[in-house]
Amino acid sequence: MTSQAAQVKELTAPVADGLARMKETIAHELREQSPAVREMVEHVGRFQGKQLRAALVLLSGEATGNTTDEHASIAAVVEMIHLATLVHDDVLDGAKVRRRVACVNHRWDNQTAVLLGDFLYARAFAVSTDLSSRLCSRVLSEATRRICVGEIEQAAGRYDFEATQERYEWVAGAKTATLYAAACELGARYPGGRDELGAKMRQFGWDLGLAFQIIDDCLDLTSSEAEAGKSVGTDVEDGKVTLPVLWAYRHASEAERAAIRDLYTTPGLSERVARLRRACRLDAGVEFARQRADSLIAAALASVRELPSSPARRSLENIASFVLARSF
Amino acid sequence: MTSQAAQVKELTAPVADGLARMKETIAHELREQSPAVREMVEHVGRFQGKQLRAALVLLSGEATGNTTDEHASIAAVVEMIHLATLVHDDVLDGAKVRRRVACVNHRWDNQTAVLLGDFLYARAFAVSTDLSSRLCSRVLSEATRRICVGEIEQAAGRYDFEATQERYEWVAGAKTATLYAAACELGARYPGGRDELGAKMRQFGWDLGLAFQIIDDCLDLTSSEAEAGKSVGTDVEDGKVTLPVLWAYRHASEAERAAIRDLYTTPGLSERVARLRRACRLDAGVEFARQRADSLIAAALASVRELPSSPARRSLENIASFVLARSF
């Protein structure tokens, strides 16, 4: 186990049992006769993510004194939806490596990745439909809609160097924070009727998720592929103008702006990112973005401050700090 | 209106009101703030298909004396799932034209088509979740799973000229008949508890859908793009060995087999299909496949024979004949 994996395991220790049941549920629900599907499901199983979203369902339940027998299944649904978005994201990004494993679109092809993602969505909704309350289906179908709209708006806004921070946060929030928010809300509120606590935990998840995305956008510019375990510099390649770049662009001279635009449109990825950082005050943009992530994490911590002290609450707080500190 | 559209309208006349409500529901449920999403939804709205699957929900309800206020919403969900599969299919096939309208992947790009399909799935499941019985969500999430598995198995079996007819029908059934079967079952059975009638109508839909796919596979070889209103010859281009080709291959000489394999792998689409038909007994294969579709339609008609006589039952019978006779 890498030291990072060990760190995540420690962070989620209070819900280790629930996470184990979550994994069993996923393995059971994705079992298929079709040899082709079986091979692919095994393959994506190796992505073995941080499973933070699943852990957030369980931890939000524990921390708010709201645990049911169905929380592990909700965590499984959230994780399957996340996996589906990853598989489809990789088609979108043309990525080749995720968590040191070849992406489905790269190992097979785009059409297979699209179908596997659809399969994962279908299984997620089937499991959700069989839960006793339909709150899970409601929250997660709405979350899925919002993720798609965020991604579509992101694609529509490529190479827009003059977008506002508000617009960036709307898109980054929609595509990433949505599922964090849904996970935390469901953990605290499922099967329903705990609206105020649900709203508070939803806000915790949103702030956490938005900070996560901002840090991700910083890492895409600053880390090496070996550190990240996935392709880096893809945002520049795809024309995604993230918060660090927006900030740098806004504070740049005309010559620097031309250089930034040039870097986004000239082939030769890795050199480009290095040049971008040197020539265009990018490190200052990264610094600004990290400060914004800082204040989002402070807000997230404030949201859980009034919960009774417990190992689960401490885990939520530690996850918030971890999101800020991670370098992968 | 084309004569074909007029024909379909006449076929579905007994449920014209329900279809109008279905369309309103879809328009309402796909309304979005996002300008990018709005533009795309408008675009795919122009695909304006035959809406046979939606009509089957309503007609199966009427014909079995099982109509509820929610049937129009179920029809909308079925149609949205169908639309999602079309948008994703077009990514898979690299198609350029559907119903004389540019495909989403061609008008925008693959990533946009993937996201729009996901958006449509998400909205479909959200509408389904809000229905009074969860039967619709159960049947349709299972149908979606099966469609994906069928498509994945189809991709895994490309260029397999020695596949059995059974294997072909399993794949064609999974990817196409599944949604017809689900539509008819839900129409007859929703909100639940009419299991025998549901099973009978499910079988009707399955036979109808499989016949539809077989005819589609024949038309992909025999019709012109102008007639079909969509790209033709794509099965050959994609390495999909359909029933007419399987039959031709099985009955071909070694030299003819080599010619068929060659035609599947040599560039130059339209000439290839013409050559394929001349050189490789393809017309005989098409004839065999049409006979198989014939007997499926006979079985479908037998499934509804015992229903009380009604305009809806007559429509179901006419749709079955229409599927066999269509040339587009």
C-alpha cells in the first residue's frame, strides 16, 4: 500500500466496516454473465480510488447520528455514479492513464468506454431504486443532471480567458462539488425528514468538493504524471481555463496574455506547462487558487463545528484538511 | 409531413392525446437554464423519431384496459432513454446524419454527445423516480443495463463471421428488443400486479423489437441514405456482422467468404455494399433475414390475439405489420 493509500485508510477508519460492505455491494451488483463486461468491470475495479465520496456518505451518517442499514448501499450507488463519470470523463479528456491504470477508452476504445459508463449508471440507478426511500434516487438523479450540465457548460467555455471567478466556481462546483454535496446530504438525511441537518451537511460537501476541484486544477499544472498517477497538463491541452490561469490572465500584461493564449494553442504539452508557469505568473495564480481553497475548507469546518464530538466528525475534519494538503 | 410520418401518425391515432402529453412532459422536463444544454436539447428534439416505443406504452395500456394518469410520463421516460441511447449510439457508430439532422457528435463533438446522453438518462431516471410506483424505475434501469451489455457484446463480436444465429439474436434482442419489451410490459402492467398480462405483452414487444432490428440490419445493406434519412452501410464499416451477412457467409464458397471478409475491411463504403450484395449472395441473406422477421411478427400477433378487440389492439397489430413493411 502506498503511504497515500494508508493515509486515506486512516482518515476513513471510523467507517471501515461500512466501506467493506460498500465494496461487496458493488462487486455483487456489477457481476455479469457477459465476458466482455466482466473483463471491463474488473479493469475499472483496479482504478481503486480514494473512495472519499462513499466514505462521506457513511461519515456524515455517523457524525449526525443517522446510520441505517442502507447507508452502505447508498455509498455504493454514489461510488458507482462516480466511477461512471470517471469512465466518461476519460473519453472527454482523451486521457490515457488513471491511477496508474490504462483508461477504458485507451485500453479498449471510446465506444466501449461510453457503454461501460452507461452500464455503471444503469446499475447505480437499479440499486438506488430498490432502497426503501426514494430520497437516494431523487438526490442522485438530480446530482447526475447537474454534473452533466456543468461539464457541458465547461466544454462551451473552453479558451474563455475572461470568464469570471463566479462562472468558474459555478462550473467547477456543478461538475465536482455536486456529488460531494449529495453524498453528505444523503448520509445525514436519508431516509428523509432531517432537512436542516441535510442542508448543513450538503453545504459542507459542496465547500469540500469545490476546494477539491480547485486543488485538482492546481495539481494539473504543478505536479508530474508520476506523482499524480494520471495524465497532467490535460486542462491546458483541452482549453480548460481554470482558476489559477484565470487569475494569472487577469493580472497579466498584454504580452503575457498573448503568451498564455499561445501556450494553450501550441502543441507540445509538457514543455508548455513548464513555460506557462515561468512566463505567465502562473505560480501566483496557483497561490491565489490555493487561498480560495483554504477559505472554502474553513467554511466547511465551520459547518460541522456544532456536531457532537465523535471519531466520525474528526474524520470529516481531517478529510477537509487532507483535501487541502494533498499533492496527488 | 412526409407520407411515412403520416402513416405513423395514423398507426398511433388511438393514443394521440397521450402522445401529445408525452411530448409536453419531455419538453418540460428537459428545460434548462444552461444555454449550451438548451441549444442541444432543441437540436435533438428535431430528430423527431417515430416515437414507436412511447406509443407502445400507451397502446399496450389501452389494449389491456390498463390506463393510468402516469402512462404519458412512462412514455416520456421510455422516449428519453431511447433518445439517450441514440445520442450515444451515434458516438459509437461515428454516424453523421440521423433523420436528416446532423448527429450531436457531428454537429458538436463526441464529448458533448456523451454528456448530452448522460443528461438525458439522468432526466429520465428523475422523472421515473417521481412516479407513484417504482415499477417503471425497476424495469427501465434493468432495460438500460441490458441494452449496454448487448452493445458491449456486439462490439466484442465485431468481424466474427462465424457467430451463430442465436448469438446474433441475443445481441440484437438485448440492444433493441429490450426497450420495446419494457415499453409494452409497463403499459400493460404498471403500477404492478398484472404479471401474466405483463409477461405476454413483454413477449409481444420483444418479438416486435427483434423483428425491427433485423429489418433495420437489412435496410442498412439495401436502402440508400436518402430513403433511410440516416447513414447506411455503417454496419459493414463497423464490422457488425448482421443476420443477412451471417447467413450469406455460412452458405458461401471459400472464395465468396474471402470476398465478404475483404469487403468488410477495405475502405470505400458505398461501393463495398453494392459489391457485397452482388458478389456474395447477399440478397439471399436478406431474404432469409426477412423471413425470420416475418415469423417473429407472426408470433407477436399471436401474443395479442386474445386481447379484446379495440382500436388500440388494432394499432398494435398494424404496427407489427408496419415494422415488417417499412423501407426507412
